[in-house]
Amino acid sequence: QDIPEGEDPTDAAQDQGNGGSHSQGDELQSPGSSDPATPIPVDEVLKILKEFLRGFHKLRDDGPPKALMAIRDNSKDGEYWEALARVIPKRTLKLWDALGAALLEYHKVLTRRAELFSEATMLQQKNS
């Protein structure tokens, strides 16, 4: 928000219905709490978040639960990867290879035409 020069930013927070007992930036309300008597001091928010993330990373590092690992049937994994390697038919791959080679040849032709065009422009300048 734009605060006019010379005004105290905490006054603006109090004017917006903050009650005047403390500024909005000093304490935060806990998300699940409707009781205004349990505010979270702003200084502790970072500590609380870091502690949460430490626990969260521990959960992620453990991987999937052991019960799921034992249940999962991986006997068809090899078939899956083999089938995935053949998603694009050989005919399509050959077509793409031929198109790639043709585009390279076309690029050579266009490059040569550009050189000839430059040479023709120079000759026209000399003739004039």
C-alpha cells in the first residue's frame, strides 16, 4: 500500500479496524484458531516453518510406505519399458529420418542461393 509521506505505517493498520491494541504485523493468528487469545508472534513464524519443513522432508525422504512396496507387483515392468520403446512405429521413424535428411539438403540449397544472390547483387552494383 502507498502510505503518504510522514505517516506512520502502524497508524494505517490501526485505522483499518485493528483495534489499536497491537499492530497487524506484530502477531499472526494461527490458521485453525478462532480464539484471538492464541496469536503466533511474528518472530516465531520462521522458526515454526523451519521445524515443519524438517519434519516434512523426513517424511518425504522415507519414500513410500513399506506396505506399498511389498504389495506392488513389478513382474511386468520389463514388458512396460519394452512397449514404451516401441510407441512410435518404425515406419514413422524412417519417415522422420528421411525428412530430416531432405531438410538438410534443402538448407544447403537455400544457403547456396543466398550466396549467389549476394554475388549477383555485387555484380549489378559493379555494372551500374
